Amino acid sequence: MNANPLFSVLIANYNNGKYLMDAIESVYAQTYTNWEIILVDDASTDNSKELYKELANDNRIHIFYNDENRGCGYTKRRCAELANGELCGFLDPDDMLTNEAIEYMVNTHLLDDSLSMAYSSLALIDSQKNVISVPKWQHQIPSDSSYLYCKCGVIAHFVSFKSEAYKKTEGIGCEFFRANDQDLYLKLEEVGRIKYIDKVLYCYRIDNPNSISIGDNIDKAFLFNIVARANACRRRGLSIETVLYPHFNEHILLFKQKYERELAEIKNSRSYKIGRLLTAPYRFFRDIIKANFTIGK
């Protein structure tokens, strides 16, 4: 690898004009200066195109457009295919890099040609860019294990990968509207080593209402994560049931806990108590009928 490799910052944007310039400014602020931005717009309908005009004179920023809204998987795949750098890393348009993020990634890859991918810790931030917390669930995957057996989230932003390693894979699946990052990580693990950088290099915004990682989208992302892992099992000749059941079972447990919390909140609500009072006569006669009659006998 070149001693001063070009680093391609990959941005797949759809209607994130509100935060996009924060992401761009975080790239401008990098201590490592040999970078380019590959931005693919997925048919945005907000003010994003107006912002692109402000960036038009910078020859380090290359903006492309999908002919129609294609989804995150397709758009990120296109970003990777259009990249010119020896190293690449995705930056979501509502997030930010810390100032030394690219420098750390470049140095890490330069020290080890066998790496296909490197990843760091992240900080959770709000819409005002204030740090809320630094999650502790990211760590180095043991050398005798695989990401396939780890909880989803052990690998998260910031992730960088060698372009030559990416080209050895099938590339990001266009069908992955969510969890396309998990699909990519599993594929890159199959062509090289992975290293964790124990330092916050990425700021992940958690209160963007357009995020694909909040609300009901969390459960939808889990579905795509299972698909990504099932595909990895097939590529590696492993039992889907043996590998995936622990992940599925854990998610069901979390769903059950969430349901029980929501049910408890409903039962403690004033409207529920009033409803119980109003329907008491109905329940009384229902119980009498159930106790004295057997339907279908």
C-alpha cells in the first residue's frame, strides 16, 4: 500500500440535508488530508441538492445521483464501487468523524497488510452534537472466534476497509435496506483480519427522526441482520440453525421484556383503569357463561 494512501469517505444520503454539512465539516477538520468524499444521493426530496451546490467547487468531493430512490444497500454499494481510494470508510450523513479518525485508520492499515477491516469505538450524540454516552459493548473479536458468533453491535462505526479486500467479496447486497453494514463486515471477515481500535473516532447521532436505526426500524434491522448471517453461514458451509438460534432467541427475550414493560405502563395508566371499571359488568356475565356452558358440546 502507498505510504500516503487516498482515503475515500463514503456518504449515502437520503433526505439528511439538516445534518449533512456537519458530516462534511467533520471531514474537512481531519488531521489526515489525503481524502476524497464519494457522495451518492438516493433521490432526496429535501434541501440536499441546494447544499451540493455549495460543495461543487471542491474537486475532492464527488457527488452522484441515483435515478430513483433505491434504498441504502444499493446506494452504499454504489459508493464503494465509485471510490478511488486504497482505503474506504462509510460516514452516515447525520453523523460525524472525530478529527483524528482517518489518520488512525490509515496508520492501522499501514502497519498490517493482512487487515481487511478496522473499526473503532463511537460516541452517541444528540442533535446539538453533545455527547450523551460512550457505549462499552465494542471490543476486539477474539482471535479464535468470529463476528458471526458475536452480538450485533460489537463492530460498529467507524469502520475502514481496504479497497482490494472489498473487491474480493460479493460487495454490499443491494437487497439490504437495513443491516447492510453487518452484511459488509461478515464478508470482509472472510477475506482478511479485523482489528479494533479502542478509541472514539465516530459520533453517532441518535435523535434523528429519519434514522433507519430507531423505533420499529430496530426490529426490521434485526431481520436483515439475520439474513446477512444466514448468507454468511451458507458461504462458510455452517449450520444456519446452530449459528443463528442464539441470536434469534436473545432477540425474542428482549422483545418479551419490552412487551412486558409496555403492558405494565398500560395497566398503570388512568385510561386503562377507567376502562376496566366500565367493562366490569360485561366481564362478570362472561365469566358466569364460561363457567356454566361448554361451547360445541
